[in-house]
Amino acid sequence: MTESNRRSGEYEYGAPQGTAHEGTYPQHGTYPQPGAHAQPGAYAQQHSYTAPSPVNPEWPPPPPYEPPTAVAAGPVPGPEPKKKRTRGPIALLAAVAIVAAAVGGATAYAFQELTGTDTAVTAGATTNVVPSSKKGNVAAIAAAVSPSVVEVKATLSNGSSTGSGVIITSDGEIVTNNHVISGSDSIRVRTSDGKSYPAEVVGTDSSKDLALLKLQGASGLKTASLGDSAGVQVGDTVVAIGSPEGLTGTVTSGIVSALNRDVTVPTSESQGQGRGDGQWPFQFGGRQFNGDTGSSTTTYKAIQTDASLNPGNSGGALIDASGNVIGINSAMYASSQQSSSSSDAGSIGLGFAIPINTVKSDLAKLRAGSGS
């Protein structure tokens, strides 16, 4: 440090004398020594620095000092505030859709109950009607589904016909077999709680042996949960509920014996009705059961079951282990074909049901007054 530096109150910075890095620092400048600014503002009044000769003559001199430009006082800018996300109708609908997808089949059942429509039917969704811990429990299934199965009694010109039906809307839409009500003059339906309602035929489909009834003056009925028959497998546990011999709410159980069985039944309005034995003739495997089916017939794919079915079970429910209806019972082989009394007829474990997916695909046309 030079004598002139000491007198001016400035000192020189650079590489310390006698070190390995002497002369290697890129720039030099002069800063006031400590204590040189006893008077306030002395440093601010200094407009320039005098740099001594560089230690290394090849280094360029530092740029001249330029005092900072005064800036008007004002608010210090902060981070840009986040824009509030708007939740318009589209966002709201998306949120509702996500929630609905998470809730799944249970929500579909609620919609069906609240609206009195077949929302759950057309959605193809299934639900656990019985608790998971009670899956396959016949008593739990019977308790849950029996209120949704009814007795159907049709008055004919030459007698009467008794069968069963399944409630699909809370205001009284009933699915049953066409052969249960064909040729009827009047129809009455009795629910599991003993109430009786007059019913009208909404639509029929003799090619699938299906019919849709509508109860008069009914409301608040418990609807069945219609399942997915495409997922049914041979060996699955099933429960049948119906009104054999007029015994409303009779429960039997068994398994699925086979799938896609070709069952042939008559399509004429009065074939098999009014005979007094309650047996509905059908053909299976090239053989006639329960009498002659006549010349006018139709064939459909059926679920075969060994659950006990008897005259009067027709139109009732075939139910899976979770409590969903997977079929409408339609035909059963009675052991006494020639008997004139239904008391001599009985199930030998050969019964058939119309798959519920067939019912669901036909429902819109039944509501319109006819099937496909």
C-alpha cells in the first residue's frame, strides 16, 4: 500500500503479498479504509474511484464508477396472484360424473327407486343387493328380493292361469311370461305384503314369451335389481322365487346347470291355458314336455337350472348369489305329463329361465305396446 493511499484513507485490494496467488486477481479497486467515513454521506458523495496501476500490466483497468440512478418510491412488486378457478356447469358436470362413477351400481338402484324408471335396468349395472358377507346366503337373498316378486292371476274365458312376476319400477311395472296372461279377460296381481291390484297389459312379445304389466293405483313398490346374465357361469348358485300352486313367495335354490339352451314354446294365445294343470308345454332337445306345443312355436336361448320350479313359478325371478335377477323363469318339466291334476306334477330339476339381458333389450318395445 502506497503512502498516498494511506493519506487519502483508501487501501488497495489484491492478492496478499508473499502468497502463491499474488498477482492473479482479475481486477483491482480502491475502497475506503475502516473508519474513513466518520461523517455520514461521505461515501455517497464520492463519485469515482481512483484505481492504482494494476499489479499485472496486462489486466484491463476497471470500469469507472457510476452512481446509481434514483428510483421513485412505490410498492414493491410481488408474485402475480393466482387466478381463481371458476367452476362452471361443465366442471360441475364433470365432478358429478366422477362421483357417480365411483358410487357405481348402488347409485343406479337409488335412481331407479326415486324416479320410478328402469335407470338401473338400461345401465346394465349390477349391485350387491345383499351384504358381501351374506353373498350366496339363501335366507338373505330371499329377504331382500321376495318383496319384488308378485303373484299374477289371469282370468280366462275358460278358466284361470296363475303365475308370477317381477317388479321393475316402483309405480308398478311388472315383467312376466306371455303365456301367463295370454288370452286373459282380466288380471290381478298380489304383492308380498298381501295387497291386490288390478293390472293392465302394456305389451307382449310371444316370440320371447315376455309380457309387461302395469298395476293400477300402485306406488312405492320395491323394485328388483336386474343383473347381467352375460356374466352367469355354469355352477353358479341361484335362487328361484315365485308362486307355485298359488303359494306366494315360495323360495327354492340350486345352481346353473347349463347356458344357451334352445327352448321351444307355443306362441298361440290359448295354448296350454285353462287346462287346469298349470303345465306349460315346451320342447327341448327334440322332445315334447308337458303336452303338445302345437304348430305355432318360437325358440329362445335359456338358462337351465336345477332349482325346483313348479307350475306357478312361470314369470318369477331367478336370482344370483348377490341378489340380482338374472332370469325370468319360463318353463319346467313336470314329472307327470298325463296327469289331470297339478298336485301330481312336480319338479325333477329341469327348469329354464329367459336371460335377463333378453328382457332388458326387449323392454323399450314392450313399453311401446309390442315386442320385437
